[in-house]
Amino acid sequence: MTAIERIMQIHFILVEPAVPENVGAAARAIKTMGFTSLRLVNTKAHLDEKASWLAHASNEILENAQVFKSLKDATIDIDWIIGTSAKKRRVNEDYYPANKINELIKDKANTIKNLAIVFGREASGLTNDELKLCDIVTSVPMKTTYPSLNLAQSVMIYAYTLSMLEIDEKKPDQKTDQAELNILKTKTENILSDIEFKKDSSIYNRIMERLMILGETDIHLLLSVEHKLNEELEK
């Protein structure tokens, strides 16, 4: 177990990968950077012999990979979901370069116990609906638009980036903040519903998107504000 895994479990999720060699190479990248968790969505590519050839001494990553029917199922226990995309879509307003994600994670620190980074299909990436499930979306800045990175290359870049993540171990007497992020999210959803913001509206999605990048201090501050606001709404 790496130092970061003692504090936070990081899961690499591949959505419907079609090329076994890409899955094998991704498993190899994950292991060489010190990670162990691979989740797959709607695929059997990891069972192909070609995946084992490319995994090269990382076959236990393939053997222990968990397979899910949908991205929603694969992320049900995840506190923070990072989506990846080669090009900007309208569904998300902010896109973060891969080399900035460690800063965002450090700001959130103890609000995250399980983190997932999600990679889409080789040909088409993640769908708009799948991107909506992600708390932030990132991309790898490139000097040219073509050719794009393939799946395994993208996994290696993010695995390498995350391997350099440094978070101070939580002090024994420090309050667990992970639950507070979930409370803030639920309270915000309830308030937006009370003031009749529809879930499919752009402003609703924008508010929730910005909410999920807040650091610990801001989470505590907004919880106090929302508590007072709820008191006023209940009068």
C-alpha cells in the first residue's frame, strides 16, 4: 500500500474499452505508479489474452478488476469523480488541465475517502450523461489536436500525476469531513428544489459543479450559511 492509499483510495475506471491491449497497458500503468484498483464498465476486454500480454507482470490488476453495468453503478461508493475528455463539451463549464488536479484534491483533503478517475471509450470518450455524473472534468493539454492520446497513454499520464499527490495524514483527533461534503450537497439540492430550480437547468448543474470543487474551509462556511437559510425557510 502506498502512502496516498493509506489516506485515500484511488480507483481508475474504464468505460466500455474495446481494445484488450489498451486495458492491459492501462493495468500496467496503474501498477507501475503504485495503484491497485481498476474498475471496468460493460466490457470483457480484460479477459482477452491480448490484455494479459500487455499487462506484463500486472496481471493481478486485471484479475482483481471489478466490472459494472454502468458508470453510475461503478461510482456509487465514490466521494469525488474526475472525468476525462479529449475535447470540451457544453455539458461542463469548467475544464481543468491534468497537471492541476492534485491541487484541487489537496484542497479537499479529508472530504474524500474514495476518489475515481474515469476514462471513456477509445472512439467516442464519455457521453454527456456520463460527464454529468462527474464532479469535475479534466483534459491533457496538447500542442496539436491530432493525433490524440490513446486510452492507455491517458491512463499513464493521470496515474503518474496522481502518484505525486501528497496529502498530510489525518490527525487522530481531527473530525471526519467526508460526511460534511455529502450533507452540503444534499442541503444544496433541497434548497434549489425549494426555490424551484430544475435539475436539468444549466444554472442548477453549474451550481452543483462549483460546489464539488470547494475546499474544506469553504464547505464548513457554506454549511453554516445553509443551516441559517433552512431555519429561515422553515419559518
